[in-house]
Amino acid sequence: MDWPPVLPLSYCTNVHPGQTVAEVLQGLDSHALAARRKLGRPLAVGLWLAAPVIAELHESPDGIREFAAELARRDLPCYTLNAFPYGNFHQDRVKEQVYLPDWTTAERRDYTLGCARVLAALLPEGADGSISTVPLGFKELSDRPDFLNTGVEQLLATARQLAALARETGRTIRLAIEPEPCCVLETTEEVRTFFRRLFQEADEQGLGEAVREHLGVCYDICHQSVEFEDVDQSIRQLAADGIRINKVHITCALELRDPGRNEAARRQLATFAEPRYLHQTFAWTREPHGDVIRHVVDLTPELALDPPEEFQSADYWRIHFHVPVDAETVGELGTTRDDLRRALKAVRNLPYTPHLEVETYTWGVLPGEQKPELSTGLARELDATWQLLRAL
């Protein structure tokens, strides 16, 4: 495998609002080009193209070609898309709505395939493409008896269409299902169980090759850290099961140690509770009969300032709040950057190179006045990541 990767390191543009093609390009002009200048090396963009943008690109016979020309003019290669957020990822309240439509719906399938057709036209010569997507759905919204059956059907249909697209265009596009806390697929074991079922049903329908080639996972490192998983073991288990990691989100979460005696850190953590995104919060406790992990779906000021006893007495909390990946600490709080190092080392040992993308989408909701201007922050993250990759 190539290491460091031959493709330029990518950052995810879901950090920028964009509900039209013009707004997407404006975000690139305002931030991506400035970040590249500060970084001083080539930069790729992992585009988030919301459903209205995909529809606009497909409306005109020349829409996709013209968009590709705009990226080429800016010298911003694109080999991966983030198709997780379907709608407006920057509205006042996103929370659990980001998982809708889920993978039981034709809307999710058709949007994803529309993204694939766009990406096939954007890919650098000789590169494959990847598209990250929701982990089937959000558990609290996905308790219907037929949910998994319908989701499998939609994913098999998607694999069939991606295989057809590869035959038509010569471009391989792989879907990357992204496990996330409190979702239908959140733990590594849930992912393994689901893919065993998916592979079995694909084989029975004669789609085994298409599914194994075109369906895999997006490994968001901080998501598995929040679950208190061993990220090295997790990556090795996926590889042993033949589940391809098509994309890696380079991310760090918040960590709070010894919350019962760390009131200053809990007061700071309360400032991270905000109304736009979900911040799933997990507490790990070592108990005589074995480790116990508890969680709540969202961080609130009340949880941080006056936690219940089982959270107060925990050894660690980890919070799904993406923080800059170059940060070892954030004020009184820690980060999961050690897991980032361990996960990338495990990825380095895979027999192929997944797409690597920095995905700190929360710059706009980070508390405090000390955060840098966005392009400066992005450049710092990308440079720190590049240095880390070179050192592995």
C-alpha cells in the first residue's frame, strides 16, 4: 500500500453551509483555498453536497461537467463525498434529523446514487471514489419490525447500481456506512453482525461480488472512541471479516477524566452543550463485576453541572463533540487523540489504503473566543495530520 497516501489529504466540507452549487463554490473560495495557502501543500476536498445541490447538478445536461470544471480551475481534487447529511446540516436544530431519510427509504438510495454519478465525473484519473452515509438510521427512530429487512434490500439495490455505474463509466464508487453512537450500527460487533447478514443475502441473490466490492464502512475514529472500544482491535476485526474500510474520518472527541472530582472540567463541558448537533455522552466505570458503560443521547448543561450518581462516580466520560484533531487538550478537558494515533497505525497495516479525511464539522459551534479563524484551524489540523501520517 502507499503510505503516506498518494492522494492529497482531504477535509470534509460539511463544515461549510451550502444549499446551492453557488454556495458550495463560495465556501471553497472562502475557506478551502485559504487553508491550502496556509498549509503549503496540495489539498483535496471531501465534498458534502446536500440533496438540493445534487438535484441542481442533475437538472442541466452540463451541470456536472461544469461543476467538475470549476473544481479543476481551483485545483481542488475530489475523491470522496459525505452523503450522510441529506438536507440542511447548518439549520438551527439538526440533532436526530440528520439520520433522515434512513436506509429504508427510496429517497436515501436515490440521493446516494445521484451522489455517485456526480463523483464519477469528479474523480482524479486512476482514483476510486467513496461516499460516506448514515449507519442505516437512528435507533430511537428505527424500531419498526421490518427496518433491517428493508434496509438490506435498499443496500443490495444500491450495490447493483454502483456495479452498473462502474461498468458504464470505468469508475469504481464505494459506499461507506458510518457507525455512530446511538445509531442502528454503532458498535463494531453490530457492524460485523450486520455485514454477515448482508453478505449472506447478497450471495443468495448472486450479488456477493458487487456487495463486497462496493459496500463497506466509513471508520470515524472518534465514534468508536466514544463507545470506549479498542480501536486497534476493532479495525483488525473488520479486516478479518472481509469488511472493507472504504473511508476513515480523522476525528477526535472530548474526554473528561474523574468527573466526580473535576468540577472545573464539568463546568467547561457545560458550555459545549448546544442546540444544533447531537453530542452523545458515554460514561465508563470500572466495577468489581466488570466494566460498565452508560450513555445518554445528548449532552446537556444539567448533565455536566449536576450529573446523576452513575455518571458522577464514573472513571471517564467521552462526548461525541468533534474537536480539532491537533488538540491534546481543550482547556480543562482531554481529547481522544491517543486513539487517533492508534487507529491510524492499524489502518497503516491494512493491505489497501482507505480514503483519509479530516472531519471536524463543529467549528461553528465550538464555545469560547480563542478558536482560530476557520481556514487557519483547518490548516493546523491538516498539517498535524500529515505529520502524524508521516511518522507512522
